[in-house]
Amino acid sequence: MNAEEINSIIQFAIGKEQEAIDFYNDLASRVKSEAIAAELTRLAQMEHGHKVKLENINVNIFVESKPAEVKDLKIADYTVDAVPHANMTWPDIVNIAMHRELAAAKLYKDLAEQVDDAAVKSLFENLAAEEQKHKLYLETVWDQDVMKEN
């Protein structure tokens, strides 16, 4: 796979990050709670940071690096995915966000399994690790905030 093809894959990933940014910003504009809207805006900013990271990536350095080991609390694996609505609670939002990050990580893991090129495989594995970090953050929020309240 050449640099142009790898850059095409990165553009795909950037598009997925933009979808996440738009999703969180849209939810922030629809919820009634200012505190929840602020947290959604913060999540959108996290995704924006990921998008910027992808936009500024040096393909050669990125594809040669080994993905970091990311702890998996597996909380998202055992919660029911919720549907966004205007009166969402904090647990609803964290649940939706966990599932989105789980899906993004799975997408990149699946893409890594589909390619033979070692550089591209490494690229997808690193992207999956980044999404796992987001999921871990949200699972930690769930464990510390949501479970503490229940």
C-alpha cells in the first residue's frame, strides 16, 4: 500500500472523527441540562483533538509505532445502547458515548484484520488504541460517577 492509499484511509478516519464531533455537538444543543451540554461539548472537543492529531499525522512515523496497551473495563460490552433524546440523563449520555467509542475501536480493529500490509495494519491498530482510550475514559466516568450514584 502506498502513501496515497494510506492517506485515503486517514481521511476516512478523519471523517469518522468529524461525525463524532457533530454527534456530540448536536446532542449538546438538544439537551436541556446545561451541565450535560457542557460535558457533551467537552467530549466533542476531545474528538476534535483526535481529528487534529489525525490531520497532523506523519504517516511514516505513525505506521511504524507500536500501539499502546489500553485497559478495557468492558462496561460498554454489558450496557444497553441508548437512543439520543432531548431529556437524556448523564448515564444515558455516557452510555451512548461508550458505545460509539466501542464501535469506532471495533471498526479499526476489523480493518486491521482485513489488510496484509504491515504499515497499514499498524495504522489501524493505533487508531483502534486511540478509540479504546476514549472508551476507557468514558467507562471510568461510568464506574466513578454513574455506578456511585446507583
